[in-house]
Amino acid sequence: MKAILLVDLGSPKSTTLADIHDYLQCIYSDAFILPEFAGQQPRYELNQATMSSIVCTDSSSVLDPVTDAIQTQWHCPATYAYRYGEPSIASGIQHLLQETNGQLDHLHVIPMFPQRTAVASQAIQTAIQHYIQAFKIPVSISVQKPYIATQAYQQAIAGQLQAYDASTPIVAGFHGASTDLIKKMDPSRITCLSKPNCCENPTPVSDGCFRRQAYALCQAISPRVYPVFLDQLFMESDAKHTPSRDPFNSIQHSDSVRFLPGWMTPSIIQQLDSHYLATWIQPKSPATSTHLPNWSEAMHYQVILSSIGLNP
């Protein structure tokens, strides 16, 4: 019997420095979801000033109705789980086993967080298989394309941007990956970063490149959207690689710049990324920066349903 598991990141226990640090430490030591970062220390510089605008988020208010819609329209058991926190992935699988009376034979996973590359897709499937093995039952696993990489999501963002001045640069922050990591991810060792515009003119060997996917996503949304890779804030080696489509060329000649909101259901990571993106751009440009508003819960719900093939 088939069942659906939505997987989101989850939130730390509180917004204290200790709890947020522990949460980030879990992410950076998670070899399943972020294998490229395993063993590294969190690169955020946490302090009380940084935390003043950070709030804990709970995406259950969006995921609960999405789960209900899946069960109603697809006529199969569904639930959601968090990679970090409760309900855990293990408890989510246990719930689906109970709902199927132990007859679960195929688990379909729908990721609710950034997962645009072949490497990340494989990591998610490996993580789920790890949890399934503990139940000692034969279950096949499939992973759906994340909603943020679908046409429905891209069109929703493009529609949001129509309300703003077309001459204003729009910056989208991506958590990114260091140049050293990208070279390790490229099995050919000859394409990735070998040309100044490699992200804009990819070849098949770069299908798993996060940066290539970021450029493709921004271009699909609107030519006005410029990707900025946040690892440039943290890793000096990234300064050696300047994409030919440098957003600061436009920002420096503009009176204002707008930041896109988060690319996922709201999370602590999204808020931290947004904070550091703003902190980084402010000293580099005389432009006035404005954060575009986040979607409402109703909008998140509608976009997620449309992107996974359900009727809002």
C-alpha cells in the first residue's frame, strides 16, 4: 500500500543562542541531507544582536491542510515529519505503518525544503532508507521533485514580482556551496568553474551543481532576479569566482534593491540567510534595500498543492 511522507526541516527548541547553535550543529553534521557540509562548523556568527529579529517557526499550519488535501484527493495515507525535531521521520513512518495496518510497501517522499540537485535528491532517499531499515520491512521509496523547483512555484514568484518596479534589481539568496565543494561534486574535474560563465551555460556533467540550479531557477522566474550565494559571506575562496552575471554591477547603479523572501516554508535558516544577505549587501551598495513580503499561509498552501499536482 502506498503512503505519502512530507519532510520539512523543523525548528530549534527556542531562539536562544544555545538552542539555535545546537540546531545548526545538527544540520552541519547531517551526512544524509547535507553531505557536502558534514563535519564542518556552522559558519553563522551568532550573537544576541543577530538573534533579535529571529523567531521560531512552525510549518504545521501549512503542512496540516496539505496533508489533508493529499489524503482526500489521492486517497492514500499521508503525514509530515521534521528532519530536526518532532514529529521525527521515524515517528512519521511509524504513523504510516499504523495507518496502512502494516501493509506499507511504497513510501513517496515530498521534500518541503531546498533540494534542487541530483546530489540532494539521492541524499534524501538514502536518509529515508536508513530509517525504513530499522522497521525491517521491504518498502520501495520515491522522491518527488520539490515544489520550489516546479513551474507552479516559479510562476507564483513571477506573479508576485509584477507588483514592483521593473527597473529595481531583485536579489535571491542561496545557501550555496564553496568552490572547493563544487569541484569535488564534478566528476569530470574539467567543467565546473573552468569557465567564467559555467553556471549560465551548463553541460550534462554539471547537472548536480547547486549553483547551476540556482541560476536556472532565477532565470525561470524572471531575468530581473539575481542569485547571490551566501557562502561568499563565509568562505574567502569564493571571492576567486565571480559570476559573469554579477548582481552588484546593477545594484551599484540603482537607488534601491529588493530581496526575495525565503524559498521554502518559513524556517530559522531562511531568516539567518536573509539577515546575512542584507548585512553583506548594505556596505557594498548605496542602494536602499527592501525585503519583499513573505507569502501568507494560504498562499503557501495553494502553491504547494498546485506544484504537486493537487487542486487548491
